[in-house]
Amino acid sequence: MAIFYLIFALIVAVGAVVFALQNSAQVAVVLFAWSFSGSLSLILLITLFLGVLIGLLVMLPGSIKRSFQSSGLRRTVKKLKKEKAESTTTSMDDGSQQAISAAPPLPADDQGKAD
């Protein structure tokens, strides 16, 4: 699998170099009173980086919320497993252990009847 990632990274790097070489024209970006001039490839890569950064920042609150929910659910599962382990065996008066049935027994008149 590491070879796949290495090959993928190499392909992306070669693609970035080809992209930068083919888009070296100078362009100007003007926003209100701010002006920036640079190569087209540089400006496109900066806007790509800013888009990824903004996307990550938008996803961050939901990710944090899911993380808190997940940790709370894990704590609940751990507590329930502990309670289950404690309640599956109970001590009787003579000191022997008896397993508790998970389902209650059926009433005597409903046993063995099929619908």
C-alpha cells in the first residue's frame, strides 16, 4: 500500500510541475483596494489552498461534535458492559453462582403453539 501512495504522490508532483510550467503567464488579481500580481499557477495554487483551508474550517465544528458524542457513547457502552458483567451472575445464599436468563419464560398456555 505504501508503494501506491508513493506512486500517487509522484504523479501529483509531476502534474504540479507540468501545471506550473504551462501556466506561467503573469496575471493581476484586484480586490477592492488590494492588488496582487503573480504567475497564474501560483495564484491558482493559493486559491486552491485557501479553498481547502476554508472547507476544513467549515467541517471542524461538526467533527468536534461527533468526537464528543462518540466518546460519550463509548463511555456508556463501557458502563453498560460492566453492569451486564456484574448482573449476569448473582450469588445465591449457599454461595453457588446461577446464570440469569436473558428472556423471561413464556406463559404455560402459549408454549408450543404455532399461529
